[in-house]
Amino acid sequence: MNRAVVIVVLVLVAAVSSAATVLIVNSRESNKPALAEEQRAVRERFFGSSKELPPIRDGQEMRPRW
């Protein structure tokens, strides 16, 4: 066989195997919810609520703390 034919066959095999891997991984992950309800509750307890922060008054966050 010609060297170019061997290279083309190897590239095609690599492309098909990587496409199959992506399809298999994506099909397994689509069944899972983004976050379970208990994980969401733990995250909100740790990081605080998901509300926006209050506005900064008088530039107090801009002053150095020392």
C-alpha cells in the first residue's frame, strides 16, 4: 500500500473513534440533571443565597483595610 493511503486510513479511524466516544459520553450525561436538589441546598448554604449583592455605599469597598 501507498504511504498516503495508510495515513488517510489512520486519520479516518481516529476521527470515527473520537466521534463515537463523544456521542457515547454525551448520551450518558444528558440523562443526569444539572444539580440534585440536595446539592443545590448545600451550595446555597455554603456560598450564601443566590440573590444579588447589595450596592456599595460611598465607595467603602474601594478603601484599603489597613
